Amino acid sequence: MTVPKGTRSWFDYGTDGLGAGYGPTHDAVRAWLLAQGLVAGTGFVVRPYRGATHNDASWRARLDAPRTFLFGGGRH
């Protein structure tokens, strides 16, 4: 499986609660994306949010970052 050209992806997770165990999976995704030739911060972002949990309030608090990266053309 390869990443389609021009794809930009955002992955994030909180480090508390349900998301606490997601780090190793996101590390594997990051390594795979790098192996596909994508550049971290330009083609994709994998970001942990320290102290955040897996719930609507946490997602709402960090929505601006992925929205800017994916739709604003910005670098994160």
C-alpha cells in the first residue's frame, strides 16, 4: 500500500485515559509515512497532546491545529 501523491494527514492523541496507549501505534504510522517519502510537518503530522484525554472536550480544544494544517496550507 502506498500513500497517494498530494495526501496530507493529521494524527493526534491524548496521553491520558484511552489515548495513553496510542503512542506506539502512532510511532509505527509515522515511520511508515516517512518510508513512503512524506515529510513530517509538511505531508503529515503525528502529535501527542500531553494530559489530554479521548473525548469531545479534548478534541474541541485542539481542533484549530489540524484544521489549519489540513485546510489552511500551513506548516505545523
